[in-house]
Amino acid sequence: MNFIDLRAKQRIALSTYFFLSGICFATWASRIPTIKTFFNLNDAELGTILIAMPVSSLIGLPISGWLVSKFDSRIPLIFAFVFFAVSLASIGFATSTFALVLSISGFAFCLRILNISINTQSITLQKKYEKRVVGAFHGLWSTGGVIGVAFSTLMVKFNVPIHIHMLGIAIFGLIVALITFRFTLKNDKSPSGNKLIISKPDPYIMFLGILIFFGAVCEGGMFDWSGVYFKEVLKEDVFTYGYLMFMITMALSRFFSDRLVSGIGILKTYFLSGSLITTGILIAVVFPQFWTALFGFLLVGFGTAAIFPVTMSLAGLSKKYSPGMAISIVTTYAILGMLIGPPLIGYLSHAFGLEKAFLLFVLIGILFIPVSNKMFKLKVQQQE
């Protein structure tokens, strides 16, 4: 009975951190058009500034991997979240591009450590359950994102200053995070598989990395550019509607992603994801009207939903690395996706227009099919 009670408390605490992370990230991403207008940035300039996030994440990656291999993951988790919230608030108060880039860099650096920590905890907690629960954690991240975007929509609609908005979210996040910290998992440091082996890349991990790279390009692009698309292509004053629809459908889907994988299998899940992303973007680009674009972004939300939770779960099954190290390695590919995707959209948009730039996501959606097929074959070989 005590075990059941402790397990439930740990799940609630970890769910809270996924939820808070989603709220904070969505708060930043949904106000990118506000920042673009405030600093009078063109698409290429915004793309260049957005590079600060993945570069800082890439810097934080080896540090986060080292931290979860040396300490229980709850230690870097709490320190990262505190500075993550502080960085979010500082973005709202930035009055120069230098201060903005510095704040964004700190935000991304702490987010990387936070993500590695909570995903390591989720893999550990999964071992205490017979049914899959990892997808539900990512669903709560997306739910936090929905709440964050919905709240941002109200802030935009009523012209609440960005610094007040971000400061309020940061304070809320800190209070809740500190209250729930004592229920996070303890003693989860893995005794083996914590060293990065510099040799020929593990094919299984490499193809998982490519899949999550594709997912990161799509998610990162939607996070950073969906609001700009609605504001500048569709000329919508309340520019968060598309991002909100994307986040709602992604959140709902993630709560069912575990059931989906159990029902149709891993390979068909990736096939479905790629097909929905491709179809959704084509609808939004070919028919650039409010309702059609909204429906297109809805499909993209469904398509991207399962990619991260499924891929992270598969990484945790690695025979070569501990869950924390495997997640850290796969996350490197995700960061590269974030590094290349959003800035590339900015440069393509500056050269050809945002509608044509979004066709990059169509190509990514198509590539999911052959790459996931190769990964699945490697997974079968690993199990033999």
C-alpha cells in the first residue's frame, strides 16, 4: 500500500513538472510575434536570434548528461527549473537585442537540463508500471502548452505588457515547482551505461536520433513560426489561434499515444505521423485562409504528438546506454533539429515567403516513412 501511495505521488509530482515546463515554453513561443514587432525584426533577423536557443541547448546537453549520470536526476531538475523560470521573466524585461539573446540563451540552457532530468525520471517511473505512461507525461507537457497559449491569447487580446505576463507565469511556476519537489523520484542514478562511448555510432540510437530530429524541426518550426504565419500571412490580429489549435490537438493526442502505439504498432504510428504532418501543412499553404489554416495546423498537431514520447521511450530500451545517457544522446539530434529548423524557416521565408518556407515540413513528413522503417528493422534485430 505504501508503495502504491509513493508511486502515485511520484507520478503526480513528475506530471506537474512536465505541465509547468509546457506552460513556460508556450508562454515564450506564443509571444514571439510580440518580440518581433517590439524589436522591429525581419524574418531573417528573427531566425538569427532564434539560433540562440538550440545553440545554448547544445551547450547544455553534455552538462545535463553528466549531471544525471553523477547525481539523482531530481537535483539538476530543481536547479534547472528555478533558473528556467527566472530566464523566462528576464525575456519579458529585455529592452535590447543583446539582453534578449542573453535571456533566451539562459532559458534554453536551463530547459535542456530540465528536459533531460524529467525524461530520465519518466523512464525510471515507467518501470514501476505495467502499462505505458510516458505518453501521458508528454501529454501533460502539451496540456501545459495549451494553457500557456490560451493565457497568452488573453494577454494579447487585452494588451497586457509582455513583462507582466512572463513575470506572472515565472512566479506561478516557481511556487508550484518548489511545493511538489519533495515528491520527485530519489535514488534513480544508473550504476552503469553512463559513459559516452566514442566509437562507431550505435545504428539503433542513430536512427532514433534522425526521427526525433525530424520531429524537432516540425515542432520547433510550429512553435516559433505558427503565430507569425497567422499574423503576417493571414493578417489575424489575435495571432495565437493557430498555435493554440496546434497545441490542443498535440496535447489530446499525446494522452492517447500510448494506446495508439499498443493498437497499431510503432512503425504505423510513425507512418501516420508523417502523413498527417504532410497533409496538414499542404492544406495550410495551398489554402491560406483562417479556417483552412486552422484545420491544417490541427492535423500537424496530431501528427507531431507521438514522435517525442515514442522515440524517448525507445531510447530508454537501449542495450548499450543507461536511460539517462541514451536520452541525452537522442536529444542531441533534437537540438540539431531545433538549431536548423526555425532559423532555416526564417531564411527561406525572407527569400521566398513564409508560405513556401513551410513546405520544408512537407519534405520532413515524407521522410518519416523510410527512416522509421529502417529504425523498426534495427529494433527487431536488437530484440533477437
